[in-house]
Amino acid sequence: MDADKAGFCVIRIRPCLKNRGRNVIQIPIDLIQLLRAAKHIAVLTGAGVSAESGVPTFRDAQTGLWAKYRPEDLASPDAFRRNPRLVWDWYAWRRDIVDRVKPNAGHYALAEMARHVSSFTLITQNVDGFHQQAGSENVVELHGNLRRVKCFREEVVIDEWLDAGEVPPRCPRCGDHLRPDVVWFGERLPPAALQAAIDAAAVCDVFFSIGTSGLVEPAASLPRVAMEHGAKVIEINPTITPLTPLVSFALSGPSGVVLPALVQAAWPSR
Ligand code: BV8
């Protein structure tokens, strides 16, 4: 544990070769005790939790023909009105990446953590559905899911549509364009999901912020809601974020390495 230049404690999580060459990660005992005593754990995840699966984060530069676009410029209703095909193809490209990779050890460790706590709420900003694929239940999807499609005009999720070769395809009900069922910038979050996230942050005794830069609102305010209600906040991120100076434990490392070690340390499997 070393106090970073900014004077707050960051726990650098690095495997150290200690016993018979097997990687061992040291987790502070007071963090283990906090987890074992926790009654309600709430977790907020961002793109970083899927990075080790091979899904680019929003901070990662876009590649290929998307390199010249900022995600914020494509993920908006105006961008879709201006050029529906461009935005549809961007989501098709992202859906294709997600379809070719798998959840990682971090996703599975969170599904495991839920089995050891009486009350557990997993809130995600991710639209890749990897938490559910890794076995997590009742995942609160704040920003939707790119595997679902809805009508641009009526906002109704559409499961089947006639593929008349038009891109984007048309809504079978009203004929307007179909769009991915995700929340675009400037759009309201699903009220039930947002309320469930705020409620969990307000009652939890431990709140995790994992793999998020904490720049997009209202999701970025959830750790502060938890702090204001007396919860201990733990951040897992290889880089410093605006939240790092405020948390009880800042675990600086990749979530696919840190989370399995944390769960094993707190709830050793036989
Ligand atoms: C709204 C879905 C109003 C689509 C997304 C207050 C102040 C300022 C601005 C605003 C404000 N309130 C609202 C705004 C505007 C805006 C906003 O916040 N803008 C930002 C850019 C300043 N918010 C909105 O527009 C929201 N809507 O406010 O509506 C309203 C209200 C009522 C009625 C009508 C309207 C909607 C926001 C949601 C937008 N949709 N996604 C899609 O995916 O295409 S946001 C999208 O970007 C993601 O879902 C996520 O939320 C965000 C990306 O952030 P992260 O997930 O954190 O990812 P990032 O790449 O940034 O960082 C990755 C992190 O992981 C890094 O820190 C890195 O170090 C770390 N990492 C890397 N590898 C690892 C790792 N960590 C662990 N392990 C590793 N291996």
C-alpha cells in the first residue's frame, strides 16, 4: 500500500511469486473483514470490467473505420437522425465483437460474490450482457443492451422484423427505423433501473465501483450516494479516477485479476 503523490492510499494489486511459483495477491485483512461482515453489497461496473474479454472501452481509441468518431458522437438520437445507417452499423460492429468474445474471470467472480452475501445488487453501464452470461441474476442495466432492438419512434422492444434488406430495418408496427435498445447521450435512463440503482446505493453497507472512469452521469453519482449513506466504497481500476481520493479502498489493478483474488480471500472455496 503506498500513498500516491496525491497523498491518498492506493493498493497496488500485483501478483507476487511467493508460494511455489503460484501467483499470490495480498488483500488487506481489514478489507476481507469488511466483506465478510457485509449485509448488502452493491456493485457498479463500467467498460473496464469487459476489457480483459477483448471488448474496447469507451476511453480506448476506436479502431478501423470508426477511428475518426468519438463514441459520444455516434451514441445520440441526433447522430441516428442524421445518419441512421452509420449508427446502426457501428452497433452491428460492436455486437459482432461481443459475439466473438466471452465474459472473463472478473464477471464470474461477481456472480460468485453474490452467492456469499445476503443482499447483492449488480448495476452496470455496460450493454454487452456479459454479467448475465457469467451467471449474475437481476442485473440492473442502466444503459440498455445492444442485443435488443426497439422502434425509434415508439421505443417498444421488437423481437422480430421483416428483413427487407433495408439498413436499419423498419419497425413492423409503425414503419419507422429500428434502433439498438441502449440509452443514448441526452436520453433518459429506464426509470425503474435508475430507481433500483439509487435505492441499492442508499441502503448498501459496501459499494464497489469497478472499471469505470466515472465521467458519465447519472451513473457516476451512485458511489457518492452510497458514501452519503455511510457505505464503505471500494474502487477497482488500474488508473486513478475522480473517485479514487474519496474511497475507503482503491485497488489498482485489472478487475479480471483482482476480483477472483478478493472473492477467494474473503470466502475461500474449499
Ligand atoms: C441524461 C449506452 C437527461 C450507449 C452510454 C451532469 C454533468 C455533465 C453532463 C451531464 C450531466 N447530466 C447528464 C449529462 C449528460 C450526459 C453525460 O454524463 N455526459 C458526459 C460525457 C459528461 N449524460 C447523459 O446524457 C445521460 N442522459 O442525462 O438524460 C434526461 C433526463 C430526463 C429526460 C431526458 C433526458 C445518458 C448517459 C448514458 C449514455 N449511454 N452507453 C452505448 O454504449 O453505445 S454511456 C457509455 O459511456 C457507457 O455505458 C458508460 O456509461 C460510459 C463509458 O464510461 P465507462 O464505462 O466508465 O468506460 P470508460 O471507457 O470511460 O472507462 C473505462 C475505465 O475502465 C477506465 O477508468 C479504465 O482505467 C478502466 N479499466 C480499463 N481496463 C480495466 C479497467 N478497470 C478494471 N479492469 C480492467 N482490466
